Amino acid sequence: MTSHTVHVAPSSGAYDVVVGPGILDEAGKRLAPLLPSTSAFIISDSNVAPLYLERLQASLAAAGIDAPHAVFPAGEASKNLSTLSDLLEAMAMARLTRSSAVIALGGGVTGDMAGLAAALYMRGIAYVQVPTSLLAMVDSSVGGKCAVDLAAGKNLAGAFLQPLAVLADTSTLQTLDGSVFSDGCAEIVKHAVLADSELFGQLETEPLAREGEPGLLASVIARNVDIKRRFVEADEREQGRRKLLNLGHSIGHAIEAASGYTLGHGHAVAMGLCAIARASEKVGWAEQGIADRIEAVAAAHGLPTESPYPADDLISYARLDKKSEAGGITLAIPERIGSASLRFAGFDEFSELIRLGVA
Ligand SMILES: NC(=O)c1ccc[n+]([C@@H]2O[C@H](COP(=O)([O-])OP(=O)(O)OC[C@H]3O[C@@H](n4cnc5c(N)ncnc54)[C@H](O)[C@@H]3O)[C@@H](O)[C@H]2O)c1
Ligand SMILES: [Zn+2]
């Protein structure tokens, strides 16, 4: 089966995202011409490393790339400064130099942490993303944002660093837990609502499945990378248009926080997306019927559509959100399937929208 290549070209550095089955075994061949030297360092988590580390190392070794590794305990709870510090020490122990490269093998947590480790080590070395979760393939591995969580909130310490390449082996998705697969579907539904009505129609008639036709899954992933590419290239540092990618996330983040971060990110985003669609429809910003369509597609992908937490709890968390701006928040509002816009809402207005969107 052929692979798909999406060329992402932000001004701070262009790279290719390659999507397809079996790419892991081609990693050495594909990376050898791109890496600054034959020294690399793989960062992975305790679930992904036992499944795919050896294959990646074998492919790199066959291309003459030496790649020792570090593995951290899987899960969002590891995405903090303490794990980051351990990773940086391990990189120093492995005697990485300015011309070494970090390779992130795993989901969004691994990608975020490995990217930040690469940004910090010796003031910045190269890095490559090898995403293995659906969410990482369609979202977090593209765009150059990397961060860890602080006690005060999620993703509060981070950097922008573009990868040298992104290699997404879609056959690795077969070992993904069903609910983690659904998490990735939430970002796909979000992309479709934002920018691709045809994709949305496809998701309505034929929901994505982990066991589905591999060629179809790979092409949907590449299509999503291309959607994210358009937003990222237009606004690398998220000062304007890129904020549209936060569709569903403003209420979603409050739901995530209310759950004490026990809910999967995509699950919270799906609920947030349904809530903002319902609210936008009620105040007349969105076309009638949009919320029903989004809810149906979310449910067809195993995603929840209603917040288990009442509106007042979410409003309290939204007010605490460190990422909100003075006096309010810039919201992405779905207008019709395939189109959204940004609106600044004061906290009172945002609270009212949460009340309208959450039962
Ligand atoms: N940088 C960005 O632009 C950006 C964008 C969106 C999300 N994120 C971040 O991404 C993270 C969420 O990503 P995620 O959902 O991939 O989380 P994750 O990395 O924790 O992966 C989810 C789970 O799946 C496991 N896993 C991953 N690939 C697997 C595979 N092929 N087989 C079996 N198990 C596998 C992981 O070990 C983990 O237990 C959050 O921290 C979020 O903040 C970052
Ligand atoms: Zn997200």
C-alpha cells in the first residue's frame, strides 16, 4: 500500500509528514538523509516501548544510526517537569551532542515531552516524531507545539519547535485501546466541522474504525494532517487563525479539569464540541441542526456528547483557566459544517454559553 506525504512549511522550518502502514520499518532509510549525524535518542513510554522500540531501533541500526533510549511511565501524569528532568539527564548520560536528534515514539504525551526535551537540550537539538496514537498522528505531532503540565494547569511550560520529520505508521494503531482510538476521532470530527464538510459527510456515512480498511484510515489521517497544516502555516504562533483549532476545547478543558484529568482528552473535547454547537445554535450563530449532526457523529465514534458535570462547575473551572485572556476568552464558534469563526466572549457571556450548551 502506498503512503501519503504532507509537506508542512511554516517559516521556522519545513518538514514532511509521512502516513502509511509499515513506515516504522522504513524509519532508518527515511531519516538517515535528514538527521544531522548518526547519533539519535529515542524517547518512549512504558506501553509503546515494549511494542515498537525494537523495530524502530533495528530499522535505525540498519541505516547506521545509533539510538539508545529512555522510557517513562505511560500516561498524562508523567507529563511534568520531573519526568522532563529525568529525560534530559538520560540524554546527557548518553552523551548526546548538538548534532544528535531526539526521536519521539508514542502518543501525544511522548511527543510533547520529547519535543520539549529536544528544545531545551543544549539550547535546542533536532527531533523527529514517530506518533503511534491516532490523536498524535492527526493533531499533536504536527505544528511544533510541545509542553509539559504544571501543578497550576495543563501545558503551561512549553516551546515551539518544528520536527525534522513526522513518520506515522498507521499499522501501530491496531494495538491502541478502543477508547484511546476514540480520543483521536474527536480531533478528526473537530477538523471536519472546522474545515471539511466532505470529510464530515464521510464520517456520517462510514464512521472510522480501528479495524476498518487500512487504506481508508491512512487517507483520512493524511487529510487531517493537511487540515491542521493549513491552520499552522497561516499562524505559526497561534495569534489568530490557529485558535480555530481550539474548537470544542474551551468547554472541553473545563470538563477535563472537572474530571481531575481522568477523562481522555478527546472524550472531553467531544463533549465540549457538542456543548458549543448547541449553545451557538441557540444564540443564532450556527445553522439549525448542526448540534444534532455533530452529536450523531461523535456517538458513532464511541464518544460522549453530554458533560457529566453541571454547567456551574464548568464555569468555575473555566474562570480558573490560566490560558484565558484578560476579561474573557477567544472562542471558536462552529457556524455550519465545514466553517467556524473566532469570537471574543467576556466571562459572563462565556458562562451563559456554557449554561446553554450543557444540560
Ligand atoms: N502539541 C500539541 O499540539 C498537542 C495537540 C493535542 C494534544 N496534545 C497532547 O497530547 C496528549 C494526548 O495524546 P494521546 O491521547 O496520544 O496520549 P498518550 O500519549 O498518553 O497516549 C494514550 C495512551 O495510548 C498508549 N499508546 C499510544 N500509542 C499506542 C499504540 N500504538 N499501541 C498501544 N498503546 C498505545 C499510550 O501509552 C497511552 O497509554 C495530551 O497530553 C495533550 O495535551 C498536544
Ligand atoms: Zn485537542
